[in-house]
Amino acid sequence: MVAEPASPVARVCPICQKPTDLAFKPFCSKRCADIDLSRWLKGVYVVPGEAAEDEEAPEPPEKDDG
């Protein structure tokens, strides 16, 4: 008995749940890819991790007026 090759799994767009298009993988269109990019740029998505400490900026040198 020969095993049949697995059929490709139908993937769906993570934004609108339509079938993906190879040209815009993993999305279905440029529109959904742009929506995802916008969410990243606005900070809707975040990568979990520890909060970074704020670094103190070095103070500018004092001007000598005289």
C-alpha cells in the first residue's frame, strides 16, 4: 500500500479569512497586507518581552559665556 501525498492545506488570510494569494502570502491581497503593516506601525501588535529601561540622555555641555 502506497501512501498518497498530503494535499496542500488551504490557508486563510489572517485579516479577512479569505483564501491566501501566493503573490501576497500570507495575505489574500495588498489591501490586507497594508492593513497588517499599519497595525504593526501603530503599535497594535507587540512582541512580548520585558520592558526596556529608559536610558538617560547625556546632558549637553554648558556654554561658557566668557
